[in-house]
Amino acid sequence: MSFNGFKKEALQLLKEFEQNNTKEYFESKRSDYEKYILEPNKAYVQEMGEVLQILVPNINAIPKINKSLFKIYRDSRFHPSEPIKNRIGIIIWQGAGHRMQSSSFYMHYSKDEVFVATGIRNFKPPLLKTYREYIQDDIKRQKLHNILEELKQKGYSLPEPKYKKMPRDCDIDDTHSYLYKMGAIYAYKIFKPDSIFFSEKIIDRNFKIYQDMFDLHQWVYEMTLH
């Protein structure tokens, strides 16, 4: 299947799932989900992965659930009353580690917005420890700060610091010590679903965003190897 844009029917389905958030309703719409969401997403991963090889020759773009695609069902332990997700995520990542703890090119869409990001959106404790140790190097910390500032100047958004207190083993007097309080490192852009989203041009637009963010991707990837 060649990719020619995401489907307007996909956003209508997500709206319906939001209004009828039951497994029974989803199963009644499974064929539509596969036609309007799953298959176009697989085609997007295939094509976007090939384009991203320009930046990362060994990129992981695997058009399967639990690889570049996510399950439509939420974890019932945390969302027992809303089992169906209201947004669709796609991740293409670098490295041999877990996809969510690897530097990645990410996107999700809902009926209201398209979110495009690069980096890692949540550090689990082992990686958080690695990150904090890594940025105790003055050069690495300065480089990250410069990359983030450049991305802000280009109009991209960054997450707020997750932690209020300085970690015990980090020095508040270090230059750009705010970086110790981060619980994730990524940059992102949000826009409304538009004519580009519903066409093959979304590949070019997302690639431009990922290209702008590539220095951040590389910094995060090198950190995960530490």
C-alpha cells in the first residue's frame, strides 16, 4: 500500500471512539479502524522510514503493532472506563534499546491535533540516572542547552522541567543547571489536521521538522549509549 496521506475518516472514527468508548463498539468498527487508521499508518511508517534513512541509515521503522505502531487499547489497569485511545501514535527510533527509551522521531494525531516530536518524552529511572550523569560534563550540558535554544528560536516547543528540586548529586551552581530538573528531553510542534496532513505532503513536512531537530536527536542518541 502506497502512502497518500492520513484519512479524514480516521479522525471521525477517533471522535466516535471518544463518544462510545467501549471494546464492544470498537469491535463493531474494527474493519473501519484497519482500513482508515491501521493500513495508512503502516504505509506512513514504511515511507517515512525510507526518507529518514537520509539522516539515520540504521533507523528502526517497523510497521507493526508494538514496534512503530501502538495498540489501540489502553492499559485497563489505569483506564478501566476508557479502554480505547483517543489518539494514534507512531514512533521511528534509533538504537537497540526499548523504543520508548531510545532517541526517536515521533508523531501522534487525534481528532483535534497533530503532534510531531524528536527525542525521548519520558525518562524511566535508569535512563534518568544516565542522563543526569551525562550532563555533569560541562561540554555536553552546554551543547544541549545551545541545541534547545536554537530550536526555540526556530519556533519549536520544549517540555517544562519535571522536578522542582535539584537532584542530590547535581550542582545547582553549574551553568544551565535547570537541565538537571528535566524528566525528558524532546522538542515538538503541534498543528491542526489540515490539507497537508491528508496528503502525501505530510512526509515532507514532518521530515523538515525532524531535520531541524536532528542535532537534538543525535545528542539524545549519544546520551543513551553512555
